Amino acid sequence: MEVQRKAAGVKVMEFLNAHREDEDPCECVILPDGSIEEPLPSHIGKLAELAGADSAVLNGQMEKNMEPLFWLVEYTGCMSVWQTRVVSPSEPTQEQENTLEELYDAALLSPGYLRETAGEDYRKSVEKARQKIGAAGEGRGLVQ
């Protein structure tokens, strides 16, 4: 699953310089390549946009007992970051880990921030969804 690049992600230093004085300076989405995007209109909204598939299609594949944030993090491979919390896919990239470390070193993350990871159930659900969305999208132009 390749994350769709609709808006240009920024590098860590650009993000740091732009948000150092913000009241809540560390709210972002870290893409698999380590670049950062603003979570606008929200974290879930940004992840759905990056997924490149219709929101209704994504929601239809998500199992009812699953949290949309964790499911979309796993589906896109992106990290959702707040000053006190990080939600990570089951297998984050080294580039994401490096970016997260740079944010921490710049004191944009709280010293005891909560790190949560999408679990095995999410990984399996996303794997099934990718297969279904890919098969359904072949004739309708959906992005896989």
C-alpha cells in the first residue's frame, strides 16, 4: 500500500521551525518516508485522504469493533503523533523512527509520551481489506 501524496510532506526541520512557538507544537502525521504532514482536517481525515480510497469503501472494510484511527494508521503505514501520544503501525519504517526521535530530541514530545501500536488483529483486517479494495478497484479506478 503506497500512501497517496496529495500534499507535500515537510522534513523534520521545516516542521520544527514552523511549530516551535505553537501552543500545542507536536500534532502531525509521519509518513513512511519520514516526512511530516499536518493532520488537517483531523488525524482520521488526513489518514483517509492519504489512503487514496473512498472513505465509504474504507469504512465498509473496517471491522465494527476496531478503532478507525488504529485501522487507518495500519492501512496507510503512517504514524499519528500528538505531544503526549503516538499511534504507530505494526511495522513502522526506520525513517519514521528517525523522525520521531528528532521530534523527541527537539522537546516537542512529552518525556513520558504514550506509544501505542496497531496490533495483529488490525494487521490482519487491513490485509484482507487491501485485497478486497484492490480487486474491487481494478475496474473502477480505486487506488490500491
